[in-house]
Amino acid sequence: MEQKTLKETANAYESKSVGNIADLPKVLTDLIVEDREGINEKGETFKYQVIIVDNQEYRVPASVLKNLKAILEDNKDLKTFKVKKTGTGMDTQYTVIPLG
């Protein structure tokens, strides 16, 4: 078994943070959605959904799913889209943009 120093281990460490779907340049419609749970600042458990791209988790807000559903009703063959994010906190809004 290979041994590493604390310094080497710390330098190789990558935080497991969750990104946002809007961080991606494009999203495939056939990605698998997984359920997750987290704890907020008040200590309350909440549920959210993620997709995984290149071993990184990206949160998928419910409003993105709602907008994508509306787009798919008229464009069942949609393969890719992107998400634009505006605002912050409770004022955050997401716009789903079909790409093809």
C-alpha cells in the first residue's frame, strides 16, 4: 500500500461540493437524476435532486424540471439544453434554453 504524507494528501484533496446545473455549458436530457438529502442552517433535513457529470454532482432545481417538461411537450426529441441562472437566494430564477 502506497503511503503519502499529510501534505501530499492535503494537496490532492478535492472538496465534494455540489454544483448547479446552470454551471454546465450544456446538459443531456438522458442523464440519470439521483435523490439526495442535506441539512440546512437550522438543522432541518431537505431533499434535492442531482445529475452527475464527470464525477461532479450538479443540483437540479424543481423549476428547471418544470420548464424542461413544458419544452419536452412540444419537442419530444430534444437531446441537449442549457440553463441560465439569474438572481440570488430566494430570488433565483432559472431559464431552460433548448439547444438541439
